[in-house]
Amino acid sequence: MKAIELKRGDACPNCGGALKPARVPTAEEYRRAFDKENPIALPPSVDAASPDQRAELGELFICEHNDYRARFASEKKADQPGGTSPAA
């Protein structure tokens, strides 16, 4: 499978729909989601990556139609290349 080079603002490569930023959980939601004794489930539209992973991998964007996901470097790191997609 060949990787597709995507840029922030590009349409979903599968359906042409808009890629919207995923909601980032609050620190409290994240802590409760990974509580070993009484975890809560994060909704599927929430970025479940740790803050360190989000800083390294970038922001998660999700297609509003088919749940396609791609990460892009944060706007603070605009000089870095765009996100990639494993889709062909």
C-alpha cells in the first residue's frame, strides 16, 4: 500500500468529506479514562493519545462521514511536513 501525502485542510481521500479536528479530552477525562480501578470510556470522536503522543505525532483529524483518521503536525510546527495516510 502506498502512503498518501495529506496536508492540513485536504479532503478525506476516501470520500472527499471534510477532515475535522478530533476533540482532545480534558486532563480529568484523560485521567479517568486510564484509571485502572474505575475507567470511563472516551467517545470514539475523541483523541485518546497521551499528551506526549499528541505533541510528537500531531493533531488527529477525523472524516465526518466515514471515520477516516489522519494526524497532522500542529500549527506551531508548520515548518514540518504534513501528515501521511496509510490508505492507497
